[in-house]
Amino acid sequence: MDHRQQMGKSEQAELREQRLAAKLRENLKRRKNQARARASGRDADSASAAPETDTDKKP
């Protein structure tokens, strides 16, 4: 039997709320760090994720 089947609806709802709250906290921390990086003139996330563009024209 699955562990979730043994739990009541209120227990499942409580666990879901806890998971969502944890995800929201992680997201808030990540966004704050991104904002701080942008404010200081360096955006680590976009700099590492963005492909380098070659401005020189090659034949």
C-alpha cells in the first residue's frame, strides 16, 4: 500500500502546503540573488546561460 493512501486528506493537504511553501522560499531566494546580481552589474544566471555571440564576421 502506498504511504499516501494511508494518510487522510487533511494530512495530504498539509504536506502539499509545506512543499509549496518550501518551493516559494527557494524561488524567492533565487530571485533576490538575481536582483542583487543585476544591481551590482553582473547577472550570473543570464551570463552563464546565454550563448556567446561572435561579432566578427567570418567568411
